[in-house]
Amino acid sequence: MDPIRIDDPQDPRVAAYLDIRERDLAGRQGRFVAEGKVVLDLLLTTGRFAAESALVLENRLAGLDKILSKAPADLPVYVATSAVMDAIAGFHMHRGILAMGRKGAPQPAEALLDGLPPRALVVVLVGIANHDNVGSIFRNAAAFGADAVLLDATCCDPLYRKAIRVSVGAALKIPFASFTDTAGFTTMLARRGFEQFALSPRGKTDIRDAQRSERLALYLGTEGEGLPDELLASLHDVRITMAEGFDSLNVAAASAIALHHFSARAILGKV
């Protein structure tokens, strides 16, 4: 493919990249921004989302040959100087690599669950609106082999630019879906044979004593308030025991410990 040089920040061909931070807040009408070399590679290799274009700093282009060779031949690759790229983005783009992706139609939670293997580990997020935490949880889910992430309607979008970046592209790799009716969702999981664990500092069972079943759903809630009491009451609650005088971890750190515990048992076949 032949790169297309952009010299004017107002060039309509790169209009989708204008004022990135403001667009983060306003939304992109079905698009999302992938930022950085690793994330671009995942966008082009996983095939879960379509790439519309790429915008690359001129001195980064040579190092992207192998990655861009995975793109469709007709993918527009725009190239700009640092000054022009900064003017387009609205801030200094030190990474110098952006791409625009298409979200496509959201996958229903039921369809995602029905496509999972007989032995499956899923992460369920409730009320997590912090993009750093969502991105980190997706990264942990990918690292420890979770099969999917399910998010309630109050969680932030995992395809928000910062969430994708923090996830190091895992949000483009791990299947995810949203649900609105939490009670109905727990029933849906139960019908599909999932044991459901809620991670809470007040959990009755130490996570080291919790053994996973063939199908397990791990629920994580927002920091501070945690999971709603009515949800906790309906699930098997587990805790990560802390040193005396300290009662909780950041939810992303807690997710890493819990996923490592349950994925290790999955790998070793301990049920």
C-alpha cells in the first residue's frame, strides 16, 4: 500500500482523528481509536473489528511494515509530520500511531455465552466506570485465559480509547457483551451450568479454598461500594484475605489474583 501524505490538519480524509480527547467524551458514532503499535497489530490480526484507516507519524512508518502487511490492501494509511499529527489530535502524540476501527453490531450476551466451550471462565463486571480499571481487567482476563467478559449497563465502554490502551489491546481480543437485567443475567448463567462467584472483601470463603467448576463466572464490582448487596446474597462470595488493618485491593489487582487462582486450577485440571 502507498502511504497518503497529510499536510493540512483540516484535511477531510483525517476528520475522524480531529480533537481526539473531545471526541472521546462525545462519542464517535460506531468508531473507536486504537493507539500504539501493539494495539494496531491486534486490530489487524484478531479480525474481531474492521479497521477503517491508520494515521502514522512519518518517522514511525518504516517500523510498521510487518504489521501493516496484515491490513487489507485498500486500507488508507495516512502519514504526517509530528506538528501536523499533533494539530490533528489536539495534543502531542508521542506514540505516533493511531488507527480508526469500527465497532459493528454489539453481540448479545446470550449469543456470546452459547458460543463458549464446555469448560469456560468468564468475568462479569458490575458498576465499573473507571477506564483504567476496565482496561486492566481486560488485560488480566487475556493474560489468564478467560473466555469472555460480560459488563452491566453501568460499566464504561471497553472500546474507549484509554481502556483499549490500558488493556494493551486485550479489549480487541477478548469477546465481550453487555447486559441490562442483572437478576435475569444470573439466571441465564445458571441455566448454562455456570457456578457464580462474587469477589468481595466480606466474602465468606477465602479464595484459596475456593475450587472452580467446569464453568465459572467471576463477578467484580466497583471500588468502595463493591457489588450490590442483593447480588452478593444470591452468589457464592469469596474474599482475598488481607493483612490485619487493611481490607481491600484495587479491583484490577484483585482481578489478577482471582483470575490467576482459577486459571491455574483450570490448566492443572484441579476441580
